Amino acid sequence: MDKVKGKRGSTALKNEITAYKRRRILEEASHLFFEKGYEATALDAVAEQLHVTKPFIYSYYKNKGELLYEICQTGIQLSLNVLEDALAVEGTATEQLKVVVERVARIIIENQRYISVYLREEKSLDPEDARRIRDLRHKFDLQLSDLLAKGKRTGEFDIQHPSRAAIWISGLLSWIALWYHDGGRWSATEVVMDAISTVMKMVQPAGAQRG
């Protein structure tokens, strides 16, 4: 029994170490892709920043394209995760939408490099990888559309097409990654609060926020 536990513990530790190394490679690659662009960044530069050899990177990622996919997929998946968590919060459609916008806006700001790299470098993705990420984005928009449709049914939202409104809101939030600057004119909190205010003005009946 002790040997089995020891083997499981050893396997778990190895998995943790592997996950850590993959994450460090991903973080450094996302920084370089964000600063210099995907095409202008060689794997040698990633290895140099990490003080490792290029073969070390190849032991965790088969090529630069796989790194790009992981970066792009990570940003979208994080946004989808917080959306699903926010939708699980009980409340009216209005209350849920405010939570969604707040949490998604914050996750986009916190993971700005990942989102920005995807928005700028989608064209460089392998076609199949690009399709997988589009599927994730579509899932995000569908769940947001369902929330907007709920608000329309209850009279909280004045929108004609929930599916189109979901795309507008999704785009508005994603765009934050391209213009927000840490330490810039507006703080992260100000940007998040403005996002909530803007989205609510888009969907609520005229005068609803004053009431």
C-alpha cells in the first residue's frame, strides 16, 4: 500500500513539475508574441529568455504553432470559465449580466497578453486550431445570448435580437485587451465599471438605470 501511495505521489509531483514548466514557457512566449509579434519571434528567443535550450522547449511543445494555439486557447477558455461561473450566481438577468461583465472584463485585463495575441495573430493559427477556438467563442456567445433572452422575457432588457447583442457585448469586452494599458490613464477598476455601465445602457430600457 505504501509503495502504491509513493508511486501516486511521485506521479503527481512529476505532473506538477511538467505543468509548471509548460506554464513558464507559455508565459514567456505570450510576452514575446505580445511585444514583438508571432512571426518576428523565434523559439530561440523564448529559450534565451528562459535560460534554457531550444530542445528543452521542444520537449514540451512540438513547434511554435502549438505554443500560439495554447496561448490563444487559454485566453478564450478563461473568459468562458468565468462566464459560466457568473451564470451560476442566482439572481435576476440584470444582476447576472453585471456579474458576467465585471468578471469577464477583469479576466481579460488580467490576461491581456493572451487575448491580444489571439486577436492579432488569429490569422497565423493552424486552420483546425482556429476552428477549435472559434467554437469556444461561439459557446461563449450562445451562453451570453441565453442570458440576454432571459432578460428580454422578463422585461429587464429592451433588445430585439439577443444573439446579435451577445456578439456586440463579446466584442466590446474583447476589445479592452487591445487598448487597456496597465498604469495608464484609467485604472482596471475604472475600466471594469465603465464596461458594466456601457453594457447595461445597451440592453436596458431607457430610464431603467435612473429608476
